[in-house]
Amino acid sequence: MERKFAKLQEIVSRHEGQVAHLIAILQEVQQEYRYLPEEVLTYIATALNIPPAVVYGVATFYAQFSLLPKGKYVIRVCNGTACHVRGAEGIHFALRKETGLAEGQETTPDLQFTVETVSCLGACGLAPVMTVNGREVHGQMTPEEATAVLNRLKSGENQGERGDQDA
């Protein structure tokens, strides 16, 4: 059991077990696991000597945190006003169809892809916009171009990419 939580303890120790660093700890843990498993939240609460409800409350309050597993590639499609008007829904639909995501499902069973809709990516001049892992920005997209990006990811053209995201 100790070995299972060794990386977690390393992260908590780097922050000197300070409760004031809870958000930073959660960010690092999520970067490591790609989400925040329940047992990890409990471990963090115990390590920081605070109630699990406090850790859970922070993890569920901020949109950057996820309690569900994310894919290696997290694709976010902007659905802000400019993107919506310029066809973001078609892009989102094409990505969901290509990945085989069912209604209400965001992540593929093989944990390769997560497709999310977000309110704004802050690139209205490039609308419609999507990002991959928060680092690649793809502007003036069409459903066909979005599918092409997805197919490049599937084929491994971005092998240098790690599955980290900014969420």
C-alpha cells in the first residue's frame, strides 16, 4: 500500500504538507493521474490532517479538476458565442462520432480521447476553435479538419506529446 501512494507522498512533501497548498497539490496529482481518484482525495486529506470533505469540496468546486478519468488526449471544443455561431456544434458532433462516444460519455473506454465542450477558450478571432491537451490550438476549424486532427493523433503523429492537460 505504501508503494501505491509513494508519488502522492512525494507531492505532499514537496509542499511541506501545508493546507494552504491544497490547490497546487491537487493540480500536481491530477497531472500525474489525469484525474483525481476518490482514494487519492482521501489520502491527501489524511496527509494534510483535514477532513476529506474539504479536499472533495475544493476538487469539485474548480472546473480544472476532474473526478473522472480523462483520455491521453483531451480535446476541448469552444462553444462560446463566436464559436457557436460559426459551427462549433458540428465540430463537436464530428469528434464524438469519430471517437464513438455515446450520449453523456466524454472519454473513450480505452482512455485515449476525452472530448469536452467549454464555454470559452479566449480565441474568438479564430472561431471556431478547439484545443488538444491545452497546448495545441486549432482555429477556424471545420468538422472535416477536426476529424483530420483526431486521425493524426490516432496514428501517433504527435508521439512526442504526453497526455497532460491544463485541467
